[in-house]
Amino acid sequence: MQEISLSSDPGRFFEWVIGGIYLNSNSDQYVNEYAGTDPDDVTSVLPADTDPSSLPANLSYAETHIVGSIFTRHIKCYRRYANYCRHSLQRR
């Protein structure tokens, strides 16, 4: 993630901040979720080469719907922001 911002000097009548954020991320995920009623049931993570005919009965979800596949998630994100504050002068 990269961020850049510019700001005015603090304490002025009009203060401002502008900037932007850039994120470029790739991650490999291998997700399996299991459903069960036994709190002591510890089902291990399935190897990537698991034979579909030998799946556990409590497997409720597998990423990309193909058990044992690696799912690569690509994320690109751009954000802009701006903020300003105008101070009012009060007479005493």
C-alpha cells in the first residue's frame, strides 16, 4: 500500500489536507469450511490433491467450488481524500 498526502501549515485561517492511497495485492488462498456438531472434531486442512471421492461428510464449502484448488485473489484499490477546516474569528 502506498499513500501520499499534502497539507497546509497548521494554525492558519483555512487548513486543508489532500491525498490518495493505492493498494495492489495478490494472495493465494485455500479455503475449506466444515460444519459439525461435535466441538472436539478437529478436521484437518485438506491437501491440494485431495480426491473428490474421499471428501469428509462435514465439508460445507470449498473456495472456487473445486476442493483442493488454490484461489488467487487480486485486489487493486485507489482512494482519494480531502479535508478542510475554516476557522471563524470571534470578537471578544
